[in-house]
Amino acid sequence: MSTELTFHILLALAVVVVCGHLLGRLLAAVGQPPVIGEVVSGILLGPSLVGRIAPGVEAYLFPDLARPALGVVAQIGVVLYMFAVGLEFDAGSLRKRAAPFIFISQASIAVPFVLGLGLATLIYPELSQPGVPFLAFGMFMGIAMSITAFPVLARILTDRGLARTHLGVAALTCAAVDDVTAWCLLAVVVGVARATLGSAFVAIVLTVAFIAIMFLVVRPIVARLLARGGAKPSADTVTWTLAGLLISALVAEQIGIHAIFGAFLFGAIIPAHSPIAHRLSVERTPVVTILFLPAFFALTGLRTQIGLVSSWQDWGVCLLVIALAIAGKFGGTFLAARLMKMDGRFAAQLGILMNTRGLMELIVLNVGLDLGVISPALFTMMVLMALVTTAMTAPVLEWFKPQRQAADLKSA
């Protein structure tokens, strides 16, 4: 790596971390998750603002030669963060609650997926890339409308002390199943886009097998090994845990469902209250949340060009995307929860939380843009949709004021 490249990588990271942190703190003062500030910071630093008024500054801060390396840093950050989220996900508490939540999760995908597919029929001629088959474009729009941002949702629940309540576990369970399903569907889209549909179905079968092996085979082995480590995890325990994380992420990447799910799964099979889980939890890994993860949000912002959404027709499509995304996700979740005989207030709270997008949505959108399935203009519209639906989650949830003590899992 040349000295010039190293300099630009470090400079870009410094700018991203400082700007993202400052804007994140500003928005946190009004109850927004830091991810909003970090993504908006990336948008402002990119072609939408700095690139428009001072293109030389943007080119100097984020030169083309440095962006691939920044992409690697960003991917590492996402993988480590998802592992830390998995550590805080108490899989054992889901055994008696899994069936209704799986039903709710699938309904929360099906309704927005159908709406996204319908929207695709209207915007396909103008906003798809040349040569992309409608099947790939339509399915991608359905998936992009169906995503729930698992990590951002976890952050919102943790910040409000709801992560281990009945509502928190329900939301995290639905979001986890939701995103695994969405990634399996995304594998089909990738196969269609690359004309390798058969391999996509193989990836789905391998995904199911991978999840089963992790929970039924690997989890008991890991639990026994960690039980021998005592109350304070040694350096060897930490090393082998991180090695397992990387291997799990690598297997998931090879299957085709993205490394972050392998990272999350490995975190989820580690006992939630074990010493190693406590040592490597989100709160104890600030280097991930402060340094690595903002790089991903910044790179997404750099690829977002607000100027591409210029005419009133474009903004009309953007507003329609946002409206259908909200209606589909909230409506599908709420109706399914009511069918499962859940209280109306609880169903509404769950629908609000499931409407959170953010990190997972941004990952999917970047995949679609890289594959050439969606145009840069549609990418920008979908990023705006992700920001709006994520930003509205916390304030709308406050209207319902979830009762954390009454719903606590320990008293359930």
C-alpha cells in the first residue's frame, strides 16, 4: 500500500468519524439513532453537497483510489457489529414464542413485497438499468420494500431499555427471521440478474442447513467449551471466539447470503449471559460503532446523489415509495399480530418497530446498485426512504409509550 493511499484512507476515516459523530449527537438530542446522522453526514460529504459546491474537496477527501479500501473497512465494521448484536440476542427465550413471530415476520415481508412488485410495474421503464429483466427488477423492489434494519432496531430497543422485554424480543425475532428470508430472496434476485437461478435455490437450501447446523450442532459445543473457561474469559477464549466469528461469516459469504448473517448467527449461538458475551458486547466494542461502522454509512452517502431526484415526477415517485413502504410494513405486521390474538397496542408497537430500516436496507440497496439492477436515481430514492422510515420509528413509538416493566421477559 502506497504512502499516498494510506494517507487518504486515514484522512477519509477521520473526516467520516468526526462528521458522523457530530451530526449523530445533534440528531440524538431529538431522539434519533446515530445511524441517521452518520448516513446524512455521508450524503453531505458526497456529491449531493460538498461535491456540488466544492468538487475538488470531495475528490481530495474521498479519491477513487481510496474507496475500495474504505469499502473493506466498512464491511469489517458491519460484520463485527452484527456479531455483537448476535451476542445480545437471547435465542433461548424464543422457544415458546417462535411460531407466532415467524408468521408475523413472513406477513411483514409478503405485504410490502407485493406492493413493491406492483410499484415496479409502474417505474420499470424509467428507473431500471438497461438490459435488466423485469423479474429481477420487480423482485428486488419487493425485497427492498420488505427489509427491517435489524442492527438499527436493536440499537433503538437497547437505548430505550426494551431489548429484553416481550416487545423487544418479539421485534428482534421478527426482524431476524425477516432479514434471513429477505436475503434468501435476494439470492434468487442475484441469480436472476446473473442468469444463474439454479444456484440461487441451492443457496437457499444451504442457508437452511447452515442455520440448523449452527443451532443444533455448533451451539452445544460452543456452550460446553465456554463453560470450562470460568468467570473471566482468557485471551485464548477471545481469540478462538473471533476466529469462529470469521469462519461463520466466511461460510455465509460463500453460500451467498452475506457475511453479516454468519457473524450474527455465531453471536446468537453464544450463551447471552456468558462472560465472553459480556466482554464483547456492543457497549464494550466502541471501536466498531465509532470507527468501522460509520465508514459504511459514509460510503453509502457518497453514492447517494440527491441531484438525480430533480423533477416533480421524481419526487412524486419518491414519496410513493416512502408511503408504500410504511403502509406495507406496518400494515402487514399489525394485521398478522392481530390474527395471532395479540393486543392492538402491542401489534401497533411491533408494526412501528418493524418499519425501521437503515443498515440492512442500505446493504441491500448497495447490492442492487452494484449488480446494475437499479439506477442511481432509484438508489437515491430508496436511501431517502430508508432514512425517513428509520427516523420516524423512535418518535412514533413514543406516542405509544411501551411499558418495559409490565412486558419484561422475566415476569412474563
